[in-house]
Amino acid sequence: MTVRRLAGALGAELTGLDLRVLPDEATFATVKAAFLEHQVICIRGQAAMTPDDQLAFAALWGEISIHPYVPSIEGYPGIMKIFDTNPITQTWHADTTHAKAPPALTLLLARTLPPVGGDTMFASAYAAYESLSPGLQATLLHLRAVHHGTELAAQAGLDPEAVTTTHPVVRTHPETGRKALFVNGNYVSSFDGWTEEESAPLLQHLYAHIGRPEHTYRHRWLDGDLVIWDNRCTQHAVVGDTGGAERTLHRVTIVGDVPV
């Protein structure tokens, strides 16, 4: 197995693995170390993986999460079919942050790719926080943000209170101890105790700051790519330039902890 860094802020490529056979303990430890260091890893050449293979490998990372309102593919609880781009997926976001314990990480396997387009952008929330001024860092450490479920939750008939929670604006990663900015435009409406009008200028500044080019890595999908990202310290956004061509990926998420 080889590990090759792909960008300055985050992202690495792993080659030499065949995940139809589960890696041994030492190999998996190396994969996980690369993941924690680089925040996003792409394991190349996994087109032959079956849904059962993907679920078996995902289970090595922790408990598989079942999405509360987006259905799994038939016969494979925990695998979600990602098949289009829309305003929600094209906005910088972390996954399902309206949950009390948002997912820890996501594994996304390329199944059908368009001839061109459909790249996924990733941003390091570590780098975004660390590049803020000391004064703003100190201010944010004392704030919490209100996260709401998206329109999909409303369409599923869920009680708004059931998909609303507050999280710290800056969370500490439970495994690395590093601090990461933890607000995003899909789910956050305001700071806790602030009005939406009062919150908007600072939130918009933070959203724009997360997506600064020097904080990002752009992933151009290849057949069989398995991309794993750390939902606790990254954000992502799809580039919606496929021209309507088919783009299908299989997503599995792993249960996370309550942000602190």
C-alpha cells in the first residue's frame, strides 16, 4: 500500500489495496492513520466491491448509521444511493449536523460516473479555524450554533424539534484533539441566543472562509474510487457541472459522537 498526499490542506490517495478482502489489523491501522492525518482519503481501484463488501469494510470503522429520512438501497440497510446534484449538495456542508450526534465519517464509492464533471470539493475545517485571527478564534470558542434539518426532513413529515439541535461553533476532534470550525450553510440558521439577522454577517463570513481555495481539495472521480472523509473536521460540496449525465455513488456513514 502506498499513500500520496494530494493537496496542501487535506486529501491523500491510497493505492495497492483490494477491499473485497478485509485488511488485516496492521494494514487497517495504517489506513486509519492516513485518514486522521489527511482528513480525506481516496482508495483507488475498488470497482469490484459489492455492496456487501462495502458494508463489511465500513463496519471496521464503527457502527453503520441508518439515515433518518433518506431510504437505503433495497436489501442493504445503511447504503444510500447518491444520484444527482442539487442546491443542498452543492453548498459547503458537513453531513446531517442537525443530529444530536452527527456522523463521524462517510465512505462514498463511485459506481457510475459522467464523462466529465461532478467533482467533489472538500475543505479542511481545521485549516479554516486555524487561519482565523486569534481574536475571532477566542470569540467563537464561546458560541454555539442552532442546526435544523433540511427541506428533505420537512418533506418526510418529521417534527421540526426532532431535527433541531445546538452544537459548539468550534468542536474538538475526539481522536486528534484538534479544533475545527463546525458551522455550515445547509443546517445552521443562527448562533444560539442570537437572532438570525444578528447572526447572518458572521455566519456568511465563516462560510466563505471555509471555502477559501487554500483550505480545499478538489476530487476528480475515477472509476472505483472509494473516498472516505472525516465529517467531524471537513466540509464538502459537489460541483454541479455534469450536464445531466448519470452520476451514481453508494454512500455509507458511521455513527459519531456528540460534538464538544
